[in-house]
Amino acid sequence: MKLFENLLYSIHNNICTITVNRPDKLNALNRLTILEIGEALQAALDDASVKGLIITGSGTKAFVAGADIREFLGLTPVEGKKMAHTGQALFNRIEECTKPVIAAINGFALGGGCELAMACHLRIASENARFGQPEVNLGLIPGYGGTQRLIRYIGKSKAMELLMTAEMINTQEALELGLVNHLTTIENLIPKCIEVMDKIMTKSPLAITGVIRSVNSYFASGTIGFDTELDEFGKCFGTEDFKEGTSAFLEKRKASFSGKELKQ
Ligand code: COA
């Protein structure tokens, strides 16, 4: 059993479960959590007994409610871009993981949480889950690959709508759009993930790795958008809108955007 500050890490019947464990902050991804997910991923990859991974959130309210907004405060455009780069790199590693990874989505999957779920190979969600990219509420855009992966799963038209309106969708809608693979009850969430993973684990591990690499390579030529996302995410940190949006969230009030750059 590995010990982490913000994660639970367990292995049972060849399946490693990584649980983001900050329930009082709706499992928001702060720097340490991002770092620890990377370490847990590596530990699972290095452990020959692990044949598949499940990533989930602690409690019944949130999978992950996004990147930790408190850590955004005071970042410059360069620092903001650097932060997004670290998140993108981790989520790319999850997507490229040679062992199958299932997201067990047990509640809010917003912002970085939706991006984390999209980086996994499959998504299984409970009825109470909610999906969305609400960054524009904060004067931001997604920075951990969300603008790119959302298009891949649900198409440009619907992705554009969700990204611009910040609206949340429920699991039924996410299922219809192709964002999630299965909808189930909260009680059955982990059993359903195990059922699907058990089926995958009866197949050739080398063939499964081949599937992961081949499917990912279908999108390999379209990576320029990830760099654009990094540039645009970084730029947001130089705006009045970002300052107003993040302050409004933390002060629990509605933001009022001016559309202005920060004065130097
Ligand atoms: N970053 C940091 N803290 C977060 C967070 C995030 N992304 N999401 C939730 N939290 C914290 C809240 O600040 C609150 O902390 P507090 O008790 O110290 O004030 C706690 O988690 C509970 O959240 P709260 O907003 O009170 O719960 P709610 O049930 O009223 O609302 C959400 C739930 C998910 C709708 C709301 O928390 C939310 O909109 N979160 C942000 C989503 C987001 O914008 N994500 C993208 C970030 S880039």
C-alpha cells in the first residue's frame, strides 16, 4: 500500500484504484494532487501485478470539481501557462498509459475533473454525476486538454456550446453524446468498472496496449491545438476578467466581466 497525502491508492485483484481524496474541496486538483497522481500512475505502471487502473473521487458528491482555483490567485501569464503544461503532460501520460484506465465518475466532473475523465480510456458514471467545462465563468479557458478532447468525444458543435455556456450536463446527456461509456447507480459504480476491467483483463495485455497506442495515434497529427490551448490559457492570467472571475468564485458571488486586460 502506497501512502499519499491527497490520494488513496489500493490494489485488489490486479486492479489499482487511485482515489482523489480531498472531499472537503470537492477533490479539486491542487499542485500536490497533480504530482501525486503522476507518482501513483508510475507506481501502477511499474507494478507487474497491476493489469488495469480505476481513477475515482472520494465521497459521493464529486469526482473532481476542477483545478484548485485558490492556486490560480496571483499567477502571471507565464506561470499560468506553466501550470497548464504540467496538467496537460500528466493527462497525456494517462491517455498514453499502456495499461487500461477507467474513470469511475461519482459526482461533479468539472473543468480539470472533466479533463481528467476524458484522459482516461473509458468513462463510467453514476446517475448523480455532472459534466462541464465552466472555466469561462472564471475568465479562463480549459488548460488541461479540455478544448481538444471534448471535441474528439462530442464533436465541435456541442463542444463549442458547452465551452462557451459553461453549462453542466448530466450522465444521461453525457451518455447520449458519447462522452461516457456507461451510466449506473452510485452503489454499482465501482462494481461496474470492475466488471468492464475484468473483461478487458481476460484479453492479451500486449494487444490491449496495441489498441491504446493505435487509437491514440489516430489523433496524433492533431496536437497543435493543445499548444494553442496552453497559449490562450496563459493569456487569461493577464486579464481583469480572470481576476474578477476567480475572486467572485472564492467570494461566492456572481462575476461581472469588463473584457479588459490587466493594467501593467
Ligand atoms: N477549486 C478550489 N476549491 C473548490 C473547487 C475548485 N475547483 N470546487 C469546489 N471547491 C471548494 C469550495 O470553494 C468550497 O470550499 P469552502 O467550503 O472552503 O468554501 C468547497 O469546495 C465546497 O464547494 P461549494 O462551492 O461550497 O459546493 P456547492 O455544492 O455549493 O457547489 C460546485 C458545487 C461544483 C457547483 C461548485 O463548487 C463549483 O462551481 N466549483 C468550481 C467548478 C469549476 O469552476 N471548476 C473549474 C476550475 S478551473
